[in-house]
Amino acid sequence: MKVLITGAKGMLGSDLVEVFKEKNYEVFPCDIDDFDITDNMATRQYIKAKNPDLVLHPAAYTDVDGCETNEDFAYKVNALGTRNVAVACRELDIPMVHYSTDYIFDGTNSQGYKEFDQPGPLNAYGRSKLAGEKFIQQVLDKFYIVRISWLCGHKGKNFIKTILRLAREKKELTVVNDQTGSPTFTIDVAKATLQLVQRPTY
Ligand SMILES: NC(=O)c1ccc[n+]([C@@H]2O[C@H](COP(=O)([O-])OP(=O)(O)OC[C@H]3O[C@@H](n4cnc5c(N)ncnc54)[C@H](OP(=O)(O)O)[C@@H]3O)[C@@H](O)[C@H]2O)c1
């Protein structure tokens, strides 16, 4: 089974590559230097040339503050870029796994969100990711949308690494105490993805 993974150098993407390789999938890891997902033609050409059986799509513009100052760019990558990947999957008639976020909700539910809760993003990142979800639902029949939160992995910046670094540098730490979330290890998301795609219940 051939699987193409976008954003393969990112925090989640790199663990997806490892977990799928371990299970003997033929993996095509790709990132922005292979093709830019905002380029419709390049995206479709690249994916179609590899002819995968499945696409995993963690690539995104994940800088939450950057999305706020450049919302057009956030939509370009997270909505239109995701649509370009979905169109390639439609043309190949293959399933796609898309990674979305708890930021599509308004954050007022302290009990945890369920699949049928109504989205209501409060920031540009959440709005752009929700637009990506909607494109996938319009373009594809065979898809999974995996809404994850607060990723921690070996690659990239994350809360645990930041606290460890600050703990080495400072005597006393000041940390926000008005944020609630479920930290999620990228390796767990990768393993759960493996289970998900083995059951074609889109
Ligand atoms: N991090 C979190 O806490 C979190 C929480 C919930 C959901 N998510 C979602 O989970 C997924 C993975 O997150 P992550 O933190 O692992 O992301 P990440 O580390 O920022 O990795 C994203 C990857 O996508 C690549 N990319 C960005 N723009 C691209 C483009 N136009 N074309 C092709 N590739 C592009 C990036 O390359 P460059 O580095 O060169 O830009 C990077 O390698 C994302 O969809 C994100 O929205 C993340």
C-alpha cells in the first residue's frame, strides 16, 4: 500500500512517516520543497505522478499568531491548499486523512467537544482550518477529518520543550492559567491514524 504524506518534515508529519514505514507501507514523504500545496497544478501533478493509495495531510500554516496578522495567507494554505490536495485525491479516487484542530470551536465547552458540536472559531487559524474541512466535505466522498489538539512531538516547538528550556534558564516560571486543553503526543495520533485507515469507514 502506497501512502503520500504532506508536511512530512513537520511535528506530526515526521511521526506519521515513521509509523507507516514501520508497518511496511511504501511511504512518499513530501514537504514544501517537493510541491507547494497552494499551487493547484503542482500539487495535482506531484500527487498523481506518485499514484498513492492514500494521502495523509498534516501540512498546514500552523503559526496561530501569524494567521491573525495574515488571514489571507492562512486561508490560502489551510483552506485552498487543502482543497488542492483533496482534488488530487478525487482525481485518483483515493481516500484522504485531514488533520484539523480544536480551534474550530469557540472553547467555551469545558467538558470536551464531540463530533456533532457546532463549530464557532474565534480566530483566523480556526476559521481557515474550518474552511479546509468544508472543502474536503464538498470535494471528497472518502475522507477522514481528525480534529486534534495541543500536539507534542520530537520535532518542532511544543509546550513541553518550552517549559523544559525555561526551567533550565530561569529560577521562576510564569505560565498562563486560563487555558484548558488535552495535550496529545504526535506518535499517538500517528498510531491512531494507522488504525483508522485500516477500517474504511469514512
Ligand atoms: N501543533 C498543534 O498543536 C496542533 C494542534 C491541533 C491541530 N494541529 C494540526 O495538525 C497538523 C500538523 O501540525 P504540526 O504542528 O505537526 O505542523 P508543523 O510542524 O507546522 O508542520 C507543518 C508542515 O507543513 C509544511 N507546509 C506549510 N505550508 C506548506 C505548503 N504551502 N505546502 C506544503 N507544505 C507546507 C511545513 O513546512 P515549513 O515548516 O517549511 O513551513 C511543515 O513541514 C496541522 O494540520 C495542524 O493544523 C496542530
